[in-house]
Amino acid sequence: MDATQPYPPDISRPLVALLKGVVFKENDPALWHLLEEGQMAIRDYFRVMGLELMLDTAEGYAWLTTREPEEGEDPLPRLVGRRQLSYPVSLIIALLRKKMAEQDAAGEDPRLILSVEEITEMVRVFLPASGNEARMMDRINTHLNKIANLGFIRRLKGEKDKIEVIRILKAFVDAQWLSELDDRLKEYQDRQEDDSETGPAGDSDIETDTGSNRTGNKGDG
């Protein structure tokens, strides 16, 4: 690396991949190697753009998030936006994150795969009673599609009623987020007779990239 080329040339691929979304080790081991080897230069590159590289080597994924301004520094415009989540979407994300934590604690298979019916049963107690089961399933599927667009789940190839929870969900739903949502859920359960899906968790948000799908080329097939 010389004065005319401040960054190593082999970081171009990981730079472009990160700008497009999340990079997964299992999808492209060669790209992941370039990312790990050049991470210092990559961090420096994105830092001037107001972005920070988040790299989880244990889980095997990396993404970009907005860098917090330093003392005396004016905040830069956001390149990574925040998406407002409806109550049902927030609820399902929280319950899936809890299920993942329980499975990890039990030392079970790191892949969390659930049927749409199982997810519906998890959610049912927190939503107003409905006499129309088909309509309830349709609503759950609509919410799951929104969560898939965020990149937190995917439908299994050939088994569209089966959902795999992507482990990157751990990075975006931390213990504090879950704890705060739990408090709101308790309040909501006490007022469930209001027969409304616009519950107290409707103001939850999650920082996401500007793309439509965080999982990049992971795909559901």
C-alpha cells in the first residue's frame, strides 16, 4: 500500500458487499476472508462516512451501523435508517428472539426452525381473540413477510410453512429491548379486551440498512 493507494485493493469486494447488506461467512468464505484480513482498513474507510463495521466472527456475519458522533462532532446524515415496527411485528420478533435464547441455553441445534402454526400459537395469547382461524393465519403470514424483508427470518425452500430464524436477530434485539417489550406486553395483556392490534409496543424500532433485505444473497430459495 502506497501514498497513491491508501487502501489495499482487495477490500473492494467486501466494501461493496457491506454497502449492499449483511455479509454472511457461510455464503462466501473467500469474501469473508478478505473482510477479516482487511477489517482495519474497512473500518477506517466507513468511519469517514459515519458508519461503523459490526463484525461477529463467532456467528459469522457482518454489517454496517450508524457511528455515534464523538464529543464535539456534528452528527452526519444517516445512511442507515430506522424502521418503525407495528405491534404485531414487534411482538413476533421478540417472541422469536426469546425462543432462540431458550434454545441456545438448552444447548440445542443452533438453527431455529418453526412452523407458521407454531408461531401463531406463540402469538395468539397476546392478540385479540378471533373466531376466524384462516384470517388469523393470513395476518401472521403478512407479519412474517415483513420480518423476512427485514432479514431476520426466511422461509425454507420447498416448505413455505416452515420459518428459519436468522441468527443475526441476536445482534438487533438485545436484552434491554426484550426487557422493555416484556413490560409493554404485560400491560397489553391486561387490556386485551380492547380488541385492537395497535398495542403498547407499536413504537418499537430497529436500525436497518437502506436495502430491502438484510440477508443479502442468503435467500429462501
